[in-house]
Amino acid sequence: MFILHGLKAGLAGVLALFVAEALRLQYPEWSVFTVLALMMVHYYPGSIALKSLFRFVGTLVGASLGVWLMSDYFSSPVLFLGGTFLVMSFASYKLGHLSSRMSPYAYFLAGVTLIIVESTGLTQPDKEWFVALSRTEETFVGIIAVLIITPLFRVRHPRLEFQRLASSAVDQLKNLINAELRNIREGTPSNSEVLPEQTAVVRKLLSLDNLLIAERRESLYFGANTANLDKTRSSLRTLFQAVLDLRQSLVDGKVLSRILRAQLDAAQDLFGHRFCCVDRASTEDPAILASAFKALDEEINRWLRSGELRELPADQLAAYLRCWNALRGIHKELLSLCDLENQLQCPAEKAVIQSDPPRVQRKIDRRLAIIGFKGGLVSVVSLFLVVWLHLPGAPLLPVAAWLALIFTSYEIPVGRPGHVRAFRKLLQTALYGFLIVLVMLVLTPLMSNYWFMNLILFYILFAHGYFASKTPGLAFWMLGTLFLVPVLVVLNAQKPVPFAAIMDSYLGVIIGLTIGVTIARVLWPRLPQNELKEATVRFCDVAKLALGENFGASVSSINSTLSSLPFDIARTTAALGFNQLLREEQTKWNRLIPILISLSAQLPRLASIRAKVGDSQEVRLYLDSFHQDFRSWMEALSRFFRRPENKKALPSVRVLIDGLKQRMERLKVSELLHPSSNGQSPETLMDMNEYLVAADLMQQCGDIALSLRLVEYSGDYFL
């Protein structure tokens, strides 16, 4: 797969250069630049088509804006730089929405084209129309080359990759369920071997989100239905949540009777057959398996009615009931996922058309607004320095500065380290670039042979496509390659190439990268450790809303935000691990994420329990006291992540846990466990157990938070 992508990148680049040379276009390097940008990461056919469309539209808009600003306002520096600042700031801001849809890519290309036209027009002010037209023509040539080459090879389809990844996630969830049931039977706590499996499942759920986005992009051209994919993704998340609930059931296997252990063993055997039905074709009748689980469920209810389980401690009885509820949830989701392969294939005639979600008015994102401001500032500063100091490599310097800021600012959501050690990466790029300059001086005489030139270009593009497809997101080294290839193509080897021409291009790129990295790193840098703390603070703030009365607020919106934040934290956690200290911290965050996922599902349950008590004023006041204590604890956790240097320990919830266990002992009567109550009792053993689980989750969360070395990596130290 990676080799094929490298091959496509190499052939598309050579074809684009050949067509540009055959048509005698003035700047053939821009056609190769377009191929590099389109093949930067391994896209799917619908994505590459959309990307090409928006690239062409963005190029037209950017070229028009560039000609307008250069021709009308170049003689007025304030208006010229002010207009450039506004356009580039807006383009930088809109690019932050690229993860949810493809249209912001047009803003990116408008910004790139504008800065190229302006930087070239600074040295050739009478050719702005010619530069803009050439830029548009060669972009079109690069797009056509990519669209011709891509279908000639096996293409990637997100639906097929979604199916394979979902099946892999189901296998890992099966292993997690077996491990947790084994720990419950043996009376042992969850061991460290479960953590890598949980982390892997979280990463796969995040990858499923990306594949779902890719499939929606393809739907414009291929009519693909995404409703079943969305349903499968949601079912897998719910199944993972049920597995985490199983882990948080607080069941002590040593006090379970022989009958209860037999029930757990029977359930595990049924799940083994059920997982076979999900992952691949099975001869088992799903109805028979569902009847077998129903028989187990009825047997549990019979024991509850008979009072045979009253000899168990109250907290363990409630924990076992919660464990069985988690098993019910697992069974329900496995039923919905039955025959997963056939569900995901979904022939077109059986597809359910998915209606577009209602449009939600976006609020201005502060973090994206900061990136937009820095993008405009970088563009203005680089253009000003080119005119004021007459720096070498003027056509490349401003665009290198802006792309350096864009690449580093949007790295963290795709698992890259952001601005951490940005100056170190810049120095490495400068050293490697100088070595490449020396190699180019040796190879320049040979470049007069077009076969040799195309062969060198193919090898570079092949290597770029191969390693780019294996790299998640955008890496800084891709930026160096993005400028290396146009510099290589622009050299006219049919006549002696002066060393100054090569050095000017090299210095222009390095100076531009230095300007972009410096402004990005010094002004409000994005560091993964700081992003983690900010995301955790947001989680605490939303959790406090979920625990409140929610007057004047949308409960569904709060719960949706609360459930999505742990996965946002998981995305940022992947950006850690670039040194020994943060690798250790990454492991701690990986332990914390499943607890936050469980907590995000547990808090809405508490709100529903409190709403259920109705007119029972005594019980409502009792539950309100717990909600107030939980909100206070969340506020303390939020302050802890905001100001970790205070060294103030989090308040313990052990007192709450002990009080809940005593309350549960008083509630252990058969009437409150009788199923005929239908959960309408003002206070039940299960309800108190939900509060006990929430308190235990908070205690675990606090223990991990206190073990984090936040102060040691909270500053701006990793230059």
C-alpha cells in the first residue's frame, strides 16, 4: 500500500513536469509543487478529487486577490500589508476546520497562491498578471496529472478499511471482556496487561472517526451511504463503554457464591459465540443465543425475588447487579453488530439515505483565532523583510514562512508534537538542506540529460510519497521536501548554474522557515502537555454542568460534549512520548483516559437518578449533597490542572465512599430489589451503587492526577 502510494506520487510528478515542459509553461516547478501538496498524505479517491477541486478554486481566488492587491495597493504599504494580513489571517483560521470537511482546503490554497503572487511580484512588479495566470495553469496541470495517475493503481476505499478496523476492534474488545471476567472470577484487580489493549481500542475508535469523515467526503462522488458506518461506530463506542463499566463494577470475586460464578462462566461462553457472529459468518442462530442469555437473565431475577442473595454484602450485591447490567449492555450491542461484515457492505439498493445533520452556528474558536493572527503576522513580516532587507530567495521566503507556521500549528490533532523542539527541527532541516545543496552542485551538470533529471525527480517523489503515507498527519520534514523539489526543477541545467542561484533558493527557504517557526514558537505556542491540561480543565467544567440542575442549558448537548472530550484528550496524548519523561507521562494519561470515558457516562446517570426520585424531598436533599460534593471535587481537579505548582492535594472522597456503603447496607431489603418496582422506588441499592461507582472513579482519577509530573513539563522549556 505504501509502495503504491510512493509510485503514484513519483509518476504523477514526472507526468506533470513533462506536460508543463511540453506546453512551454513558464514555471513548471509549480505543477510538481501541486502534485506534492495533493499527495502529501495517503488520500482516498473521493478525497483526492475534492482536494483537487478546492485546490483549483482556491488558486483562482488567491491569484485574483494577489493581482488586485499588487496592482491597486502596492504603492500604499499600509493598505497592501493590511489587506494581506486580513486575507492570510482568515485563510489560516479557516484551515483549522479541515478535519470536519474538505472545503477549508480552498482557503488554504487561496492563501498560498496570494503569498506566492505577492512575493514574486515584489521582484517583478510588472508581471503580477503573468505570474497569477501561470500559477493557475500549472496548478491545473498538476491536478490533472494526479487525477490521471491515481485511478491506474489500486485505490484505497475508507469503507473497506473501516470494516477491517472495526473487526480488529471487536477482537480486542473480546479479549478485554474475557480478561475482565477472569479477573472478577479470580478476585483480582485489573492488571497492567489490560491497559495496552484499552489504549489500542481507543486509538482504533479515533481512526474509525477519521475513516467516517473520509467516507463522507467520498459520498459527493460515489454515492456512498454512511448511516450504517455511523451506527457501527456508535455501537463500538457503546460496547467499549460497557466493557469499562464491567471493569468498574467493583465486584470482589472472592465473596461471590458458586452459583454467581457459574452465571459469569455461562455468559462468557455465550459471548464467545456472539463475537463469532459479529466478526465472521457463523452457523449459530442469533435467536438461540439471545434466548440463552434471556434464560440467564430470568434466573438472576428469580434469585433476587427469592432473597437467596441477601447473605452477600450490600456493596458486593449491588456491584454484581451493576456487572450484570454491563453484561446486558454488551449483549445488546453485540446483537446490533451481528454479521458486521454484511452490514458494512450495504448494497446500494438497501442503503438508507442519511439526512444531513442540522447546521450548528459555529462560535469563534480562540485557539484557531490565535493561529489566524499568527498566520497574518508571519505573512506581513516576511513580505516586509523581503522589501526592507532585500533578502535572498524572495519568491520562496514568504510562502516558506507561512507554511512553517501552518504545519507546526495544526500538528497536535493528528498526533504530532506541535511546537515542541521546533527550533531543533529547524536546525536539523538547515543542516540536511545544506548537505542537499552540496549534492545538487555535484548533480547539476548531469541534469542536462532529461532522462537523468526525471529519474532523480521520480526517486525523490517516490521516497516522499512512501514515507509520507506512513507518517500520521504532517511532519516538518515534509515541508523541506515540498521546497526541495521545486528548487530542483527550476534549475536550468542546459547552461551553467551559478552557485549563488542555488544558495539563494536555499537561504530563502531556511530564512522563511526561521521566521515562521520563531513567530509560531514564541507567540502562544501549542504544546501537547499544555493542550492536555486545557482539555482536562474543559472536561471538569462540563462535568460540573452535567452534575447541576442544567436549567437553561441543553442536557443532550452537555452529555455529548462530555462524552467527546475524553477522546479529544486521547488524540492529544498520542502527541506525547518524544522523550523519556513524557513517555512515562503518556502511560499515565493512557490510564486516565478510560477512567474519564467511564466518568463521562456515569455522571449523566447520576442526573437521571436524581430526576427519578420525584417528590421524595428527603432523598432529593440527600442526593443533592452528593452532587454538591462531586461538583466541589471537579472544581478542585480543575484548579489542580490550572495551577499544578500549588502542590495542594485533591480532596479525598473516601469519606463519601464509606458513607455510601453504610447507606447501602440499610437498603438491602428484598422489596427494593424486586423487579416489579420498575426503578420507580425513591431510592434503591442500584442507585446508591451508581454514586459509589462515580466516587470510586473520581478517587482513581485523583490518584493518577497526583502522580503526574505536571510542574516539570508545564512550562515552555522544550525549545
